Amino acid sequence: MLYRFLRFLARLLFIFCHWKVQGRENLPREGPVIVAANHISNWDPIAVASALSRPVHFMAKEELFEHQVLSKLLTAINAFPVKRGSPDRKAIRNALNVLVQGEVLGIFPEGSRSKTGELTKPYPGIAMLALKARVPVIPVACIGTDRFLPWGWRKPFIIRIGKPLQYEEYYDTRLSTQVMETVSQDIMNKIYELLDWPQQDFSVQLRNR
């Protein structure tokens, strides 16, 4: 109930910014799926969740859950903590449980917000979850959300939703480092394409963390 109410308020706010949502039809109406987006603003989770018709369970950095009030709010809107920079088995179990229940899992493959707007190399965790749960991945491009606040208020931004990515060819293979890096990189490639940046060698465009 709280999730839907806050999403409604966010949509009202974004209407004043002339936001655009493209590709809504690409999100399956039911069944488990991972939504993967680039991360350039603190508004990205709210914007992505508002753009989708189904509730999204986002993985959020554990530091946000250190504040009691914020922790309760995040939990109420389906977010759960994840430790960055090291394997977090509890977060992995929570993520897989979301998918087992047929829900939508939201992930920012880069792991943290890009302050320059450039894409950074993805962590392999998204590939591990997609292959382990055998679910499709929906690439999403956040365009212009970094200009929303404080001074860019009323500037339009776009949430562009891509077609589902399937990786069945890897379902019965060993989850090696190479396989996970290949799949994670392919997901970032698709996000890059949705951004409509000049066509250049994407491997050169990726910035190290």
C-alpha cells in the first residue's frame, strides 16, 4: 500500500518535469525478472520504480539502513540491504527469494552512482543471479535524472526500457568468472545502446571504478 502511494506521488512530481517513459511494454506482466539500470542519480530507483507497472524490490547499500527511520521506510517499499565490495550471501539469498516468488528485482550493475555520468564496469553479481534463477534481464537507461535536482528541476528526463535479455545458453554451464563477466558485460552493452550515445568502442568507454 505504501509503495503504491509513494509511486503515485513520484509520478505526479515527475509529470511536472515532463518525464518520458519509453518501452513500458517490454516488462513482462508476470513472472520473475531482473531490471538492470545505469546509475547517475539518487533519483534513479524512484524514477525506475515509477516507470514500471509492477513493484520493484531494489538492492540498496547497507549504509542506508543504519538510520532507523530510513531503514523502516526502505523496508516498507521493498528494498533490502547489500554490502558493497564483497560477497554478501544474505543479500544474494534475499535477491533469489524475490525471484523465486515471481517478483521484479531491481539492480544497478555498476554497484554505485556514477558522478560523471559515464558507465563503469559492472559487477558479476547480476549475471550470477540471472543465471542461477534462470530469469530474463530487462535493461533500462536512465537519461537526464542527474539534472532533476537541485538546479535542474523541471528539466525533462527519460526512462528507456529495453527488451528482455535471455541467457539460456548459459543455464547448464558452470558459473565461471568468464561466463559471469561475459553476461554482465552484455547487459551493460544493452544499457549503453539504450542511452543513444555516439557509436564508439564500448570497451574503451567503460571507466574503471
